Amino acid sequence: QVQLVQSGAEVKKPGASVKVSCKASGYTFTGYYMHWVRQAPGQGLEWMGRINPNSGGTNYAQKFQGRVTMTRDTSISTAYMELSRLRSDDTAVYYCARLRGVFYYYMDVWGKGTTVTVSS
Amino acid sequence: EIVLTQSPGTLSLSPGERATLSCRASQSVSSSYLAWYQQKPGQAPRLLIYGASSRATGIPDRFSGSGSGTDFTLTISRLEPEDFAVYYCQQYGSSPLVTFGGGTKVEIK
């Protein structure tokens, strides 16, 4: 079945970087954009950016420009999201989500999330 | 920049009642690019509605979506115990590329 499996929880110190992985299975990885969304504790959903797994092209939310890097490894059908210069307010659950879109555009498959805790 | 405003913030209802959730956009949004998600505590969001009114696979027909332009609505005709959750609307395609509403929590009265 179609699924996205994310890497495990991380604890980082302020100023460090974190790299979260998202392994896709059950579909053609290069056929769908992958998006990253985060959710701080008790808060709503926040879009971070997307990657085209086919070309490697990326688009980032302005808020994260300069701090986020999204990459992929097509040989293992895995997308990555790296966030640098971590701050305490980066503590959140980070989700990857597949974008389904031709005429309609929506995120139809989500990973279970990776909890990133930033604490000194 | 498109902003999606969901109301009410919290909806307190009893099982069997009808729930009406609103999502208002600061600029016109294509209906094709408007989706709704359900999220339960400790879980990832789940797609409910895409294209403003099309139910995703496996979603019961008590869930329906409607609207166009700047005003969209998610309706749950008769609340089941498993429907108490947080609901988000989301738009795709305008700057920023993806925006989520702040969410509506449907809680048991």
C-alpha cells in the first residue's frame, strides 16, 4: 500500500541542525511532489515547502528561506528535510505529505510525523 | 498573501447533531485547490474533501463540502463519536503555495 515512513524522534540543541527523512513506498516516488508541514505543540499546521522528486527542484515558504533544505534520493525513494540554526520555537512535529494533483491539488498521503525537540 | 480564516474556533456539539464549519479566504481561491483535513490527537492529518466538494476515498457520506470563491463550508450531517477532532481547510496554488486555516475543534458537548 502507499505509505510514507518517517525517521524517528530527534532532540537537538539550539543552533544545531536536524535532518528528517521520509521514505515512500507503494507508488512511483518521482511522480508526485513531496511537501513538508510542521505542527508546533497545540498549534495548527504550517507549510514549509516542497520538492519535486523528479527534478529535485524546490520551493520554500518565505519564513524558512535560508534555513531549510529539501533534498531527495531517488535510488531509495526517500525525501529529506533539513532545518538549520534550530531555535526552541522549532520544536514541532514535522510531516511529509504527498501532493496529488492534476486538476485537483491535495495532500492525500501523510507520514506519521517526526517529533523534533529543541532544548538546551 | 492568501489567509484562510476558520470559524468557529471551537464547536461544542452532541453526537447526532449537525456540524457546520466555515473557511473564509482573504482572496478568491479556485475550488479545485481547496481541501479539508481531519486530525485527531497524536495522529497525522487525514484528507476528507478535495476540490471543495469531492469526498476522498473511504470518507463517509455524512461529510460534505461546498462553497466557492472566498467562502467554503464543511458539513458533518450527523456527528458520530469518531468525528470529534480538529478540522483544517487548505488552499493550494496562490502565494504562499500552500496555506492552512487555523483549524476548528469539534468537541463533545
